[in-house]
Amino acid sequence: MKVKTKRNISGFIFALPWIIGFVCFSAYPIVTSMYYSFTEFNMFQAPNFVGIANYKQLFQEAKFWKSLYNTLYMTVLGTPLNLAFGLFMANLLNKKLKGMSVYRTIFYMPTIVPAVASTLLWIWILNPTQGLLNNALKSLGLPAPNWLGDPQMTKPALLLMGLWGTGGIMLIFLAALQDVPKSLYEAAEIDGANSVRRFFSITLPSISPVIFFQLIMSVISNFQYFTQAYLMTNANSTGGFNAASGGPENSLLFYALYLYQNAFAFFKMGKASAMAWILFIIVAIVTYALFKTQRKWVTYGE
Amino acid sequence: MVSSIGNSSVTVGNVHNRKKQMKMFRRFLAHAVVILFCGIFIVPFIWMLLTSFKTQQEIYANPPTIFPREFYWRNYVDVFTKIPYMRYVGNTLIISISAVIGQVLTSTMVAYSMSKIEWFGKKYFFPLIIGTMMIPYQVTMIPLYMIYKNLGFIGTYWPLILPNFFGSAYYIFLLRQFFMTIPTSLVESATIDGASDARIYLQIMMPLCKPAITTVAIFTFMGNWSDFMGPLLYLNKAEMYTISIGLQAFVQTHYIEWGLLLAASAIFTVPIIILFFMAQRYFIEGITITGIKG
């Protein structure tokens, strides 16, 4: 047998698990999901083709737009907030100080706490009367909002909780900062550039590919924000199997949560599939748009 | 500066001194900010532990206490009697360990194919693998549920374990990045010596890539240990619950017993933190290899 054929065969065999997985767990479900989105389907009877009725219905539904708004709120505010805070902390933790590895560990620790445990903990921290946060705010003479009860405050509360979990972002930025050549900073210092200047003209451009990567990942995951919202609203409503409430005035009804409700609480699989496809298209457009901006601000070295 | 030469050298000395002072001050400031933020980050953990040692009465006391009046161990005992905690741990371990076996077996194979074998599919499949990372979970969720339903797998561990035996894009990517750092000459010379791909994979790549494989094993374990969405969708019998879902079900009925809930959360979190301290190096390596060289 020719060497080339032999290589092709073994390459294919080694890739086979993924190829089978791709067909069964990605390709086929994606196509089926598209089909379901044009049907009325309750999981127990065969899907019934209804054309674009699901999409039409969704676009006329206030709850759909509310869930989209809530999700965009988290994406548009949460992503830059987390990236900026992660970068800020990475900068601080990049300094040569005593005990730095301990500090880094402390910042990373919250990200490994299981979501159920950390969300439970935060519900308690955010408790309006007994919670740690409000007691700290009160002792400083600041107003103590009803974080999880006031629809205006629920999403800021989740943003705050999100900051506690930025250790992963911080760690990647930290590694990126350590990859920036020292000689660049030395040259800039000789030229008299101050630290702010050095940050904006050396650090930021050097790590822009990493910022870009994190931006994409963060946007994609924010669009799928689910677990924390599910747990938070389900713990508060304490009822209804499989149907998290969506929080006060649906202020925590995120897109993925509403989709889940439609599928597994209301058994509207067709409608949920239509929602999934709308999400898919939004994510694809946003990702594409971000890739388009790449040329303007991301510099790839070497 | 209008002054004599002697004077100016003094000024230079002063400037130098002041610069040094400034530098020290800034170091001090940076240190203070780091410590402040670390304090803020660690306080929730401490708050979790402190609350878990309080009685129900003390938890709702007005004004609230910070430190428990006396350490109330009862919560930790109650967790084990009110929740079948050890059973949940056992269930979670079954899923997590099977998932680790699956990922280590298959993600390494695919990564090997995507890095060290020159074949026609490489340039088509690798971008596709990366591309699948961008598909929202929700798009495949319902059809997958239907597939498992038709196979009679709802209420079993199969939907949670099986997908791990077909590689996962993220781990394939991570391993591939690592495999790329192994010199190709090593593989080539082994090929010339007549070694098959199976041998190269098993006897060269696997041993050389132990750190990356360990990273994948740990990430897989942690991901499955903490997973919420999967068990939420597929497990419906209480005796098969994982810790995440078991704890969630427990919240439903004990939602005001915060001492108990936080004791349970603490017990859930501690093994993960211990694992983290034991394997810190692998975490950091794994995260940075995908984040940077992406």
C-alpha cells in the first residue's frame, strides 16, 4: 500500500471517535432541531408541521423579547465588566510581590466551586436583612437594596456575583502578560513613557489576540446564561418541578431559561427549537461581526 | 535648572531618591490593593463556613452575628442524615470517572490525528472541531433528548457518560496544542523504524503528554462533578441523583434552613478545593495553553 493511503487510513481511524460523535451529537441534532422549529411538537406525539408559526408567535410575545433583553443586558454589561476586571487583577497579580502565588490561588478558587454551591452561597450573601453584603453596606451608611426581590437590582446582583468568578479570565490574561517581551517595556521606559502610556501602547496591543479570544468565549457563554439564573429563581420560588420562575417581574428570565421552560415545563418543543435557532443565528452574527472588527484592533505578532 | 554644578548633583540625588520613594510607595499601594481584593474574594468562603456553624435561631437573629456564638456541628451531621449524601457522591463518582476514561481515550486519539498524522482530513476537520465549540448547547439539546428518549436512556447515566466517548472539541484542542510541541522528528524516526501509528500513539505520545492528559482528566472530572444541566435534564429518580441535583432538590424543601444548606455546600466544595491544591500546576497549564496559543 502507498504510504500516503496508509497515512490517510490511520488519520481517519484516529479521528473516527470525533467523526461519529460529530454526526450523532452535532450534525444530526442541528438539522433535526431546525425541522422541529417548524413543527408543533410536545414530545409525546409525532411533530406536526406548522411552517413559521413558532417564529411568528415568538416575535409577538412580550416574554420572548423580555428574555432577549435580559440576556443582552448580561452580555453587553457583563462581558466588558468581567474582561476589564480580569485584566485589572491580572495586572496587579503580575507584579513581583511576596506571596503572589497565594494571591493568585485565592482569586482563582471561586471559579472551581460547583455552580449549585456558589449560587446558594450568593443567595445567602445577597439576603436583604441577614446577608453579608447588605450588612456591610449598612455599616458603611450605604443603602441596602433588596437584591433578589427588586426587579431593578436582580441583574446587577448577578453581575456582582459574576465578578467573583473572573479568576479564569484573570489567569489567561496573566499568562498573556507574562508573554509580553520585557525589552518592549524597557525601551519605553527609556523613552520616558509613564505606566499608563506603557499599558495602552504596549500591553494592550500585545495581548489583543488574547482579549479577542476571551471576548468571543465570554459573549458566547453569556448568551447561554442559565445555571445561576435557574438556581436563583428556583430556590426563591421553591416550587414547580422543572420550572424556575424567572424572578421578580421576569427580571431573571434569561433566554436559555425561557427556552428550557418552553421545552421541559410547557412541553413546547417546536417553539423551544425555534428559540434555539434564533439564538444560534444571533450568536453566529455577533461572532462574525466581532471577527470583522478584529482587523481594526487585534495585532498578531511575529 | 539655574544653579552651580555642586547643587545640581544634589538635586539629581534628590530626584533619584524621590523616584525610589515613589516606586516603593507604588509597590506598597499595589500590595495593599491586592490584599484588599483577596480579602473580598475570600470573604464569601469564610461566610459560608461561619453560617454553616450557626443555629437556625442565630442565623435569623437581629442584629445578625458575624461569628457563631458557639460552634454548632449539628448541621454537618444533619446533612448526612437528611440527604443521602454518600449515595449522591457515589453516583457523581460513577459518572465523573467514566467520563474521564472516555475523554482520555478518545480526545487523545483525535488530537493525535489532528497533530501528528499527515492526512487529507486534517485541514478540514480541525476547523470544524473548533467551530463546534461555538454551537450553543440549546441547539442540540432537544433533538439529543429525543434520541436518548427513543433509546430508553432517560433516567439512566448513559446520556451523561456516552458523549464523553467521542472526544470533546475543547479537550481535543487543548491536547492538540500540547502534541504540537512534541518534535515531529521523533514521530518520523519511529515511523522509519517501522512503528505503526498505534504504537507511536501508545508508546511515545501518551507517555510524553502525561501533563496535558492529566489536565484533561482533571477538567473532565471537575466538569462532571459540578455539572448541573445534564443531570437536570436526564435524571428523574431521586436515588440516582448527583450531588448538584440532590442539593438542588434539597433546597426546594429546606430553603430557609441556611445553616444546613451552607454546610451541604461546604461539603460539596471542599473536595474540589483539595483537588485543586493537589493539582494546581495542571489547572494553570491547561487554562493558559488554550487561552494563549488560541
